[in-house]
Amino acid sequence: MPTRNASATWNGDLKSGNGNFKGSSGALSGNYSFGTRFEDAPGTNPEELIAAAHAACFSMALSVGLAKGGLKSERVNTTAAVTIEKVGEGMKITKIKLTCEARVPGADQAKFQEIANATKTGCPVSAALSAVPIELDAKLV
């Protein structure tokens, strides 16, 4: 299996500095700052990148789980919300909420929920982020 790589550089101090990141594939890059991470300035931040990775992984893994359960998904759409808060003297990611809507013809609600809940802990990104509480709101549409 491949190893994926990315790099990031930070220039200056925390409040007035800035940084940039890029993935080795060239498909992912951006700039970030104190304002984009801890305030409402436009731009990206590490938590948004974590959210994108988690949403993508969960959607793909749920599709696989449904197929293993004998169900064929037409579409799985997931949004991940990553919350960062001040805890003590530092910052901490305190919660991730996955909101998923899936179109799965013929799926039974109970079986769908069982597979979605198993995916919540079983997808690779969820496993990597297991130190953070992960909530799931999954529904059939």
C-alpha cells in the first residue's frame, strides 16, 4: 500500500505569521494563518483538512460496508465538522461530527444504521482520530 505525503511551512510568530502546505501529488495546497485557524478570516486550516479527509474516508468506507452487507449505494454524502477549542492553556480538537445522507435502494433503516455505526469506528481516518469523540448522524434519503 502507498504512503501519502504532505509538507507544511510556518513563517513568523503565531499571531502575525503565516503558513502554507502542499500534498506531494500536487492536487492539494493552500495557505493558512492564525486568523484562518482561530478566527473567521477566509481561508483554510488544519481542521478543515482533517474534516475533508474524514468525510471522504467515511463516505468511501460506508459504500464498501454497505456492499459487504449486500446493499448497493447510489450515493453517500458526508459532511464532517471538526471543533477546536481552548482547553487549559492550549488548543484541542474536542469533537468531530459526521453527518451522512445515503441513497441506498432497498436498504432497511436498522441494517443501514448498523453498518453506518460500524463504519464510524472502522474507517481508517476514524481509527486514526479515535482519541477525539466522534458523533454520527446518518440517514437514508
